[in-house]
Amino acid sequence: MVTLQLSDVGAYYGKKLAVSGVSTPPIEAGEIVAVIGPNAAGKSTLFKRIAGLLKGPGEVQVSQSGKGKKAIGYMPQDTSANAVLSVYESILLARKQGSSWSVDDSDLQYIDRVMDALNIAPIAFNDLGALSGGQRQLVSVAQTLVREPDIMLMDEPTSALDLYRQVEVLSFM
């Protein structure tokens, strides 16, 4: 079973300690945990620290999955995209990130299932730059899901979605 535990974790932006002293009990596989607080409280910074994108004091402990999957998948709050890729290409790249670039039928079938579940299959061949904010958000959710991480850190995964899509995405997870 995969667990995540934070012990006195902090995060630096440059030389400034932006977050400090965050500790949790072990968070077990299958648990859903929300990080809440006012704007600029450090929630996104904490997620970046857990994902390994920022340095800081303390310890982020992730038990080994033993499945060969990426332990932590991180979806940032900012879903803007300036790459000249289609929706499908961007999701395929996310699927193959950190593994062999060889694509097989199981990769394509999994991507298709995730896109169908999020109702984004109709925009599969649209350019990322031409999408609305809500569509980009759904693509970002798909990119995180197709990596099949043991732990998903999703920074405001439904903020650009209408209420119907919010419920749909949250029930899918």
C-alpha cells in the first residue's frame, strides 16, 4: 500500500521560505485529502514541494508502490498551454512521460477511455491553444490520470469548470 507523509515540510522560492512546518499523519492509498486556505496561503507551493519541484526543509515520505508507476502525479493550477500540439498528442505525451517512447495499443485504448470518461473525445484533434479554459482544465486532468500515479496532487482541478463538469470530474476520480 502506498502512503504519503509530510514531516515538518517547508518550501523555498529563491531564498525566501514561503511555507514551513507542515506535517501530516500517514495518508493511505484511496484517501482523498483537501488542502484549504485563503489565497496566497501557500497551498500551490506545498503541492510543488511534495511533487519535488521546489526545495525546502523537512521530509516528504512516499512508500514504494512496487508497480513501476510514477509515485506522484502533479496537476498545476495553471493549465495554460502554448505548445503546438493537439489534445490527443498532449495526453499521449503525458502517458509516455518518464517511460519508453514506444506506443502500443494498450496506451491508446487507455487514453481513449480517459478521454471518453471526461467527455473530451470530440476535441481530441483540436489544438491546445484553441481551447477554452474549461477544456484546457479537462485536458490537464486527463494528462494527470493517464500517467496512473499512485498519488495525485491536483491543484484546483475543477476551478475553470461549470458545476455540471465539476461534479462529473469529481465523481470520476
